[in-house]
Amino acid sequence: MSRAWSVHLASAAGRHHLEAGTPCQDAAAALAWPGGFAAAVSDGAGSAPRSEAGARTIVDQVVALCAAQAGQAGFSWSDDLPRIVEQARARLLEQARSQGHELRDYAATLLACVVDGSRGCFFHIGDGAGVHCSADGATVVSAPENGEFADETYFITQEDWREHLRLMVIEGLGDSSLVGLMSDGAMPFVLDRSRRAFFPPFIEPVRRHLAGRSTVEGSAALLGVLQDPRTLDITSDDKTLVLAMRA
């Protein structure tokens, strides 16, 4: 029988927010159950006044909905994951209206993954990256989607969000699999130059350090990594990283 999944996650403010004393606009959430897990990362838009609240609501809602529905008879990536995104977006719209704000004030990306047994699926709107590395070193990457300019991306709050929702199925998840989700601020040091695999000098020591640790212990250790002053020399952006492996 396959071992349970252990999921570790952390977010750290980038240099700009640290210097201005403003909150990190990234958020992450995860839930694990026997044989699977759900995790989500969201990067709030810097131009949106309540984007950190949008990011938090989106990840919490998506993960809770996935945990409640995944594994049920007839659950379908192609049918049910877009419906989950739609439900989470509707909850965010309710939140915005109840507080007298526009939905665009909560603009945020979405990168999520749900795993059930040996199969999983990334679902993705906007930038950030999802990676699955199998026992033989093969990788599956859900790449960022940017617009005409490098710093342009897409958000779950947009009316045309369905046009930018991408699903990528993961096969062959096993005891040596490693799944990572990250905001774009973490990509420069977590991924290699090709952006098609983890960067070994970063991921291997982190993976060894997290092995056997509880979610609380591992997440605290991961936060320390993201808050390391050396990361501020690599990127000034907020950074979020989720790593899931067999416990």
C-alpha cells in the first residue's frame, strides 16, 4: 500500500513588501487524506487593493472543495475541476459584494493540484509553476501563462477566466514522487534555467531536510528557506512554495 502524502507549504514577503511594511500578497493551502491531497497557491495582483484577501479566499475554497469532492464516484478532472474553480470564484464574489468592493479588487492567480491514488491533475490560471518529478526523474510541468508582456498574467477574477484555465493530468504518481507548486517569485531558485524541472542544488537538500517531518515542522523549515536573505538577492517578489511527498 502506498504511503500517505506529507505536504509542506510556506509564503514569504519579498523585498518590496518588507521595505514598505505591507503584507505578502501570496497565499497557499493544502489538505491531505489517505491516498491523496489537494493544494493551491495564489499570487495576488500588485495593482489590486485587496489581492492578498483574494489569494487567501481562493486557495482555502479550492482546497476545501477538492477535499470534499475528490475520490467520489464519477469525479472527473475535466468536468469537476472547472466547476470547483467556478464555485470558489462565486464565494469570492460574495465576499467582495458583502464588503462593498468590486471583484477586480481581489485579483489573484490560481495554481492548484489534486491527487487521488496514482493520478493527479494540475489546474492553473495565470503564472507560477507546478512540477511533478517521478522516481525515474521524468517531470511534468504546468507552466506559467503570461500575456503580451513578461509581467502580465491572468486572474481568476477576470470574466474570461475559463479561457485561461488549463488542466494537466499527472500519471504514475508513486512513493518517490515529488510534487511542487510555486508562485512566480519562487521560480528563479526552485526551477532550473529551462523551467522544465526542479533545480537539483536547491531541491535535493530541501527534500532530504523535509523527509519524515510533520507538516508543521516541514512548513516551518520551508518558511526559513524562503526567508533566507539570499533569496532577496535573487528576487524581490513574494515567494510561495508547496512541496508534497510520500510521508
